[in-house]
Amino acid sequence: MGDQTYTVSHFDQPMYILGYIQRDSRIYLADKEVNVTSFALSLPVLEYQTLVLREDMETAAELLPSIPQDQLNKIARFLEGQGHKELALEVATDPEHKFELALALNQLDIALELAKEADADHKWKTVGDAALAAWDVGLAAECFAHARDLGSLLLVYSSTSDREGLASLAAQASEAGAHNVAFTCEWLLGDVEGCVDILTRTGRLAEAALFAQTYKPSLAPGVVAAWKEGLEKAKKARVARIIGVPGEDEELFPEWDEWLKIEAAGPGPMEGLNGGDEEEAAEATPGTEEAGEAEEEGEEAGKEDEAEDE
């Protein structure tokens, strides 16, 4: 048909065409032993395809209702091959084919309805990716949530500063055992206790102790105690004895009380951290000006010498 060939059937022996009966819409063939075989070959389908190849779309549209229902998917594939994807989407009855066409045409509303009907993770993920490419962030988040794609949800929520979404994702990731995603969510939310809790629950007590000491010192003693207890249970008492406990081993943590005071005071204003820079710049300015003046005097003296030589 045109520049395309459609295979009706494959034979393992030579066959001979006997003829086509329009009443039955079938073509009849026979082998050397006169065993007759027939295949369905719809004349309306052939006429429709011929009209499409001739670009007579109005007449083709009038002929379309006469095409059998079971042949519509074949017509849709043909239309797609000819570049009429919008019309193929209207004709197609196969959900998979319609889903592919809707995505190709960026008709996300149709793709979304088909994804809801199928309720398959991979379809939700595909629609989510297409929505994200089209900057429809809300639809992308909805699809990724249905697909349980935690990594993509983290990307969306962190990019849009959605704190409620991050909090919900942290709980969902913890339940699913995706502790790295849960930790990232808690970190982006500024929940130091949540981060320490995740590290503790996953057996990362050494990291939990260092993290707590850095960002919330008041949590460190309890984490260090749990760390030492775990080492003792693992028959590593010698290592446990080496580890210092904040608040108890004052010689190892001489500034511990000061750290607790800073934590209790909360984050302070950022002003004045580089207050001395302006004074230093002001002091450096006169010297810079003197150097500039000396350089200008040197250039003038050089010009006078050249004039005298001449």
C-alpha cells in the first residue's frame, strides 16, 4: 500500500491466488494439492488507505464508519506511519497504542486518563517524566507519587521548596526502607534530630555521633552512649573505652559548655562577621593611592629625560 508493505501471512510452501470475494471480504489461495486457504482482507480498509495516500482526507473520513471495529487498530498504525498521529489517536482502540500516541503528541490529559485506567507504575512514571519535561510540576508530582518513585519526588520537592512534600516523602521513604532519601529530606527540612534518628536506626552510630556533635551537641552524649554500648555488645570493649563522652570527659571536650550555650542561643545574625574587612580596606587605600602617585611621578620624570636627550 503506497510505499509500505503489510504482511497478511507467512507460508512455508508456494501458494497460488485463486481470487477475492468481496461478499466475504476474503482472499482465497491454494497449494499444489489444491488445499484452499482464505484470509480476511477488508475492502473498505484498502479503499481508506488508498484515499489517505491520495491525501483525500475528507472522503476518507466519510468512509471511516464503514470500516469494521476490529480493523481500527490496523488503520491507526497506518495513519501513524503516514504522519497523521492526531487522527490515529482518534481512531485507535488499543490502550497501549493510544498511550504512546498521546505522549508523542504531548496530550498529557489523555495519557493521564489512560494511566489511571491501567494503574501501572511504569505508566505513571512515563507520564510524570513527560509532565516534568513540559514544566507541569504539579502533575509530575502526582504521577511520581502514584508510581512510588521516591527519587523523582525528592527532585521535585527539593527544587520547589515544598516542605510539606518533603516531610511526607521522609515518612514514606522510611517505611519503604529508602533511608538515603529519608535522610536527605530531613536534612533539607533542617531536622537535625530526624537525621540523627535515621543514622541511629540504621546502625550508623559513629556517623550519628559526629553529626550530632557538629549540628546539635546536646544530642551527642546519648548517641555516644549507644555507640559505646553497641561496641561492647560486639565484644569491642577496648575500642569503646577509648571513645570519649561529651560532658563527662572534660579534658577531651574543653569547650563543651560553650557549644551548648551556642546551641541554646540559636543561630545568630550574620552581620559583622567580616566587620574588620572594611577597616582593613580603608587602611590599605592610602598606601594604594601613594603607590599610584609615585608611579605617575616616575612616568613624568621619564618623559622629561627623553625631552632633554632630544
